[in-house]
Amino acid sequence: MTAIDISRPSAAFTDNRGTPALESDDVRTDWTRAEIQALFDLPFTELVFRAAAVHRRRFDPTQVQISTLLSIKTGGCPEDCGYCSQSAHHETGLKASKLMEVQKVLAEAKAAKDAGATRFCMGAAWRSPKDQDLESVCAMVEGVKALGMESCVTLGMLNAGQALRLKEAGLDYYNHNIDTSPEYYGNVITTRTYQDRLDTLANVREAGINVCCGGIVGMGEDLTDRVGMIHTLATLPQHPESVPINMLMKVDGTPLGGKDALDAIDFVRTIAVARITMPASMVRLSAGREGMSDETQALCFLAGANSIFYGPKLLTTANPVADHDKQLLARLGMTTMDVVEEGCADENHAHSPSAEGGCSGACGH
């Protein structure tokens, strides 16, 4: 019997729907909305097959990167993001706190590393950081790097000078999500514009920091908005190195707290389309895992997700406990990914570092 190379899909599985050919997983920034819509419209098994094929050509499909996210400054945010428990506009019962002390943050980072995390992410509920607070965050970044971990922060909007200062501190990734499509954005947030978010991403990219940018689904948007969100990400001048896809974490007291849950199959479709359109990026299964079955998470991994958060919280909302995550990965025969060194040429390592998330809907400020 002739052996079949399952790492490369067959052209026989292509069709005339107008979807991109399976043989090509080149990094493109010229995706059209029609092409992305055609991917979402594929039969589910065909879409997941294509995404899995793209994924395994650039990554080890049995490896997942483990990250831990810590809220270093909680609550009192002046933004009105409709999903976020930390907004001062919403009555969620969350008390605002001051910025954590550097040594307390580094103690949390050390504990995360001991628990198996290779990336440590820090989130602060600010519209944008003040310069004196930024210096403390830079000290945190330097400490995390000294532990041998990848570092990521989400602090709100950044100007060019602030981005450069974080780069000098050794920051690996900056998270700033676009949240949704340009058309639906105003239904979720009114205190900053879509362009404000894109400007921060441009400042981060110009400073030479890796970009972590994704969005949230299940906020009442329709399929065209999920197409629009992916289109925005996949047509940036350079794809985000990390793309967190979040399921809305419904929080009582927020405007979106009563939204109907998104169907799990639609969520997996979003993961798969992100993987196909941004083949070299880490696609992060972020907020919302607490409400997902093991089977849904397994489908997400099959569809190209290769990063999760470890630990009891995603800033302010629950996350699956670490022991359950370990058991799930063991049941699936998956292993955790090592830190990827800058410029590493080891073929046994993933070819790209990882991702980030955000607050109780992965706000990413």
C-alpha cells in the first residue's frame, strides 16, 4: 500500500467555492472579505481539515504554549467597553486597586513558571499608562525576562515614546485587541475609536515589539462582523504574531452580560479561519474556556489553536484550573511548548513565539 503524507493535503479536496487552494499557505495580507466569507461558509469538517493542514506545516500540532495572565492594576478603567467588568461605567461590584508592587508581580511570575508557564502576561486597567507607572511596568518586564520567560503587557493605548520605552525594557509582546469588526465596534465601545486601536498597534510595530491582537466573539455580532474582524487582522501590513480569539465572558452589570452564548461550532470556525488566513501566527484560545467542554477545546486545537492560559483567572474572571488543563492535554496526547528563543533555528521548536489575551472578555484595552 502506498504511504500517504498526511502533513500535506491533497489537491483533490479543493472545490469551486472560491476558497483559497489547500496547497498554498503563503502569508498574505491581501485577503478579501469575500474570500474570508467563503472560508466560514465551508462545511465544518472541510474547514477544520484545511486549518489543520495549514497549522501542521508551520507548527507541531501536538504542542501548546502555556501562559499565565495577571491583573497588575484592576478596575476603575475610564473606558466603557461593554464586556468589561473593570470599566468604571458599569456596576459589577469590582473594586479598583492600585498598581501592584514590582516584587509581588515577580513572585507571581516565578510561581507561574514553576507551574509550567513559559509566558507571563500583565494587564492594567488603564486608558493609557502614565509615565511613572510605565517605569514600574518596565521593571516588571525586566524581572520576568530575567526568569527566562516571555513577557507581554496590555496597558491601553500607547504613544510612540511609550512603546519605545517598553522595547528598551525587553518587552516581547504588546496586547491590544481590535475586539470586533469596524462596523460593529460602536455597539461595544464609545470612549475610543477603532482608529485609536490601530494607531497603538502601529506604534507597537514601529518600536519593534511583537504584536498580540485579536478579538471577542459572542457579543451579539453576526457572521459578517466575524468576517470583518478577521479581515482587519489578516490585512494589517504585517500579521500579529499572536492572535487571541476570545469567547465573551458574560459579566453581570455589563451591557453585554445578557447576550446569548455563541454556538461552539461557530467559535471553532472562527479559530479555523484565523489559522488559515494568518498561518504563521500563534492562534490563542483565550477567554471563555471556563464555559467550553473538553470536546470544544479539542476541536479548537485541531483547528489550529496552539496557546492557552494557565491558572484560575483571566484578569478578573474564572479560567479552568491548572490540574484540569493538564489532564485534558494528557488525554489528547499533547505537550507544552518551550520558550522560543529569538532567531532560533531549531526545527524541533515552533517557528513563532506566542500570544496574549485580555480581561473578562479579553479586553486588551
